[in-house]
Amino acid sequence: MMTELNQASSKNAQPVAQTQVAKVPVNVLIVGVGGQGVIMVSKVLASLCQQQGYEVKQSEVHGMAKRGGSVFSHVRFGEKVYSPTIPVGQADVLVALEWAEGLRWLPYLKPETGIFIADTQKIVPPFACRDRKHGAANGYAKETVADISQMISNCYAADAGTTAAELGNARAANTLLLGMLSTTLDFPESEWRDIISKFVPPKTIDINMQAFDQGREWVERYDPAALAQGQAEAGSVAQQPHQVQFELPVITEAWCKSCDICVKFCPERCLSLNENQVAELTKPELCTLCRICERLCPDFAISLNYKH
Ligand code: SF4
Ligand code: SF4
């Protein structure tokens, strides 16, 4: 199938490529951290491209996700695609589900024409928090959306997480980003919707469709000039990266093997093994939500859920 990638229905999103896809593979890089849904976004896109008749190559790394490693997926599609990986400087679109991960992968974007689509949510890794006092500064990336917009002309950074949470399901943030992505690729909108509906839980289809609409509308409303002037509502949603908040650790007793690792490594000493030799949060008031226990538990018995 032959088609041109263009700005679809959006007045704002820039063309990914003016050449016919059939001749030049299109490269979309999707990045984030474990548990965010990078692979789901990647699979939606790859399935859609395949359905449109393109050869698709997809590669992904997610093995270390639970231990705080990044997750990324390369999707390449066109008439003929030989390699599954995108070389540095060759991504037409970079979709970041987490702000710092997006910044880390910016060198992969095409210097002049690459499009950066990002969620402004910050998931600060535990080891960026060297000062363990409440409210202390951390080593997370300091660049703001305005800083990146000055470097990249096609920067679309939205607070997808909050918008999705307001719709009723924070996980629909990924679909909002897919809505933004859809404005850069000339695939029929109805087919995006069909594919997304197959990948999300049936009960969440309505919310995901609303999130998809919000993503498309966000790009329509986006006003880089307002952003340059420091107006917070340039894209109708907050512009600055903001830290994701977590709730206190939850311990799944049945999975705890009493190894004591979390107890020993908790910097605040707020965990103990109880009389049944199961980990317990005994001093919640001292917990800094650093997530080290979650990262280190070999049995996935501890989790800190997002607070939206
Ligand atoms: S209980 Fe876990 S999240 Fe809380 S301070 Fe200790 S290691 Fe960090
Ligand atoms: S690290 Fe995990 S398995 Fe080990 S004591 Fe803590 S909760 Fe239990």
C-alpha cells in the first residue's frame, strides 16, 4: 500500500516525511519505564502498520523494567524494512511515556524534522534521590518543556497522566499519546480506534476513546508561541514536567519469602519482619517513597502504586 505520511487532520503536527513511505521506512521510537505500557503502545502501532499493508519490524527491550531499567521499543515500517533497530538520529517520531526517558533518547530523533511527543510526568528513580530527606532536591533531569521546545521545533509535551486520570483511568495516558501520535501518521482515524479497542480491556474502551480524542485535540490546540512566552496553559494542559506521586508500599504477604532484603536496605529502617517472618511496614511515617524496597524485592512482593 502506498501512502504519504503527513499531518493528518492536525494543523499543528508536522509531517513525519514528505516522501512515500513505500520507499523510505518510517521510524517510531517509544520509550518509558517499566509498567507504563511502552509495549502496548508499540504493539498498537505495529499492528496498525501491518494492517495497512506495510512490512513492520519491531524490537524491544524490557527485561530490566521491574528493576528500574528503561523500556524501549523500535517500530519501523515501510515497503521493505531490513533492520529492526533505529539508528541514532533516524527516528521520525519519539514517543516518551516519561519525561527524562524522552530526554535520554533525544539523540535518536532526526535533527531537523523529528517529532517529540512526551508525557510530562516524571518518575524519579530511587537512585536519583541521594539526599533522603523529605522534599530534598534530587538528581532528576532539570530541563523544562520550554527548554526542549527551543531545541526541537516539533515538541509536543502534554500532561497525559493527569488528563487520563481526570477521565477516570490514569492508564489511558498511553492512549492519549497514541492520539497525539495519530496526528503525525496518515492512517485513518477509525482504524486507530479499532486497533486500540482490541488492546485495551473491554470495560475501558470508552475512556480510552475519550483519551484518544483528547490527544488529537491537544495537538490541535497546542500553541508553541504561548509556551515560549511562558504561559502555562499553552496546550490546555500543564506544561512543566511534574513528579509522579506514589502511595505507601503495599506488601503481598503470600509472595514474601522472608529474605529480609527490603528490611536491610530500606534507608529509613521502616520495614521489619513480623512474627510470621513476613515483611511489614512498621514505620510508615518515615517512608520517603523511594521505592528501593520495590526494586530490590526478588519476589515482587512489594509495590508502590501511582497516586493520581
Ligand atoms: S519502605 Fe521502601 S519506599 Fe519506604 S523508605 Fe523504605 S525502601 Fe523506601
Ligand atoms: S525483599 Fe521481598 S521477599 Fe524479601 S522480605 Fe522483603 S518483601 Fe519479603
